[in-house]
Amino acid sequence: MTTDIVDQIAGVTPELDALRRRRPVTREQLQASFDALFAPVSTTEVSQAERELIAAFATRLAGDDDAPGRFYADRALTADSQRAAVVIAEATDAAVAGPFGSYTEAGLQAENTDGERYAPSAEVAEVLGDRLAAALAHTHLLVFRPRESSADDIQRLVDAGWSADGIVTLSQLVSFLAFQQRVVTGLTALQKGIAA
């Protein structure tokens, strides 16, 4: 039997396991996405350490007590303890309640919200390297200001050494983690309801 990462992160009980088994395709595809992103055929464009560090940053933005945040922080510390400590501290400092951004469409302007924009300091960029620093800034953008992502943001990644394939992988990683966090949050809420 293969490990199911969502079960592991959420601490799924037998009752929730039975519930999840009602949607086997969804369960299998979620695990397959994890495997493709964290045990890929090739890490040429995005190294394993980069994947783990970006995941720790993205999931930690949700808060310190979030189970996926703890799970990915542990993985990042195992992959690259020195940079992981900096990434986790940066995520903790950069965590805000969002999303933010400005709509360009007429009629939606009333929903515009302004909020913090994250950019690593020069000192942090020196420790992490330009490539990872740019990836973290882009991750924060995708998590909190997705409607503002532009060609200029992609160019910043390219300038930091990211290839087109690497940028696609980075975007897939952030998207997957957001979905996985929602699944875990839902399962945790169901679990609390069952226990009550």
C-alpha cells in the first residue's frame, strides 16, 4: 500500500478514510500530483531542495499552526536546513490575510484591495540565492495577489535563472499546495465534527 500524503498530513481517522474512499479517483489524482511534483522524473529545472523550500514557504504563509505548513517545513529542514530556517522565518513574517489586488475589469473596482507585497531583503537574497529569492517573491504573489501576476513578474524569474519549464513547475507547485491545504483543512474540520 502506498502512502497517502493527505492522510498523513491530516491524520485521517478510519471514519474519514471511509469517506475519502467514496472518491477514489480524486484521492488517487491528488496523490499522483504530489508524486509528480515531489518525486519527479527529473529535477533538472527545479531541484528537489527548491521544491521543498518553496513548499515550506507557500504553506507556511497560512500560519504556524497549519498542518501542511508544519509538514512541509519539516521536509524543507531535512532537504536544506540552513536555507529552510531562513525560508520559514520569511514566510512567518510575510504571512498576511489576503488575497489582495486590483481588478482591471469595469464593475469590479469596488473589490480592489491593497496589501503587503513581499520582496526578500538583499541579505536574505544573499543567503538564499537570487533564484530562490525570486521564486519566493513569485510564490507570495501567486498566493496573495494572483490577479496582478504579469509578464514583468515572469521576467523577474527569467532574470533570476528560471527556465520556462521551471516557471511552469513553480506555478503548478503553488497551485497544488493551495488545493491540498484546502482539502486538509476540510478533512480536519470534518474530523473535529465527528469527534464532537
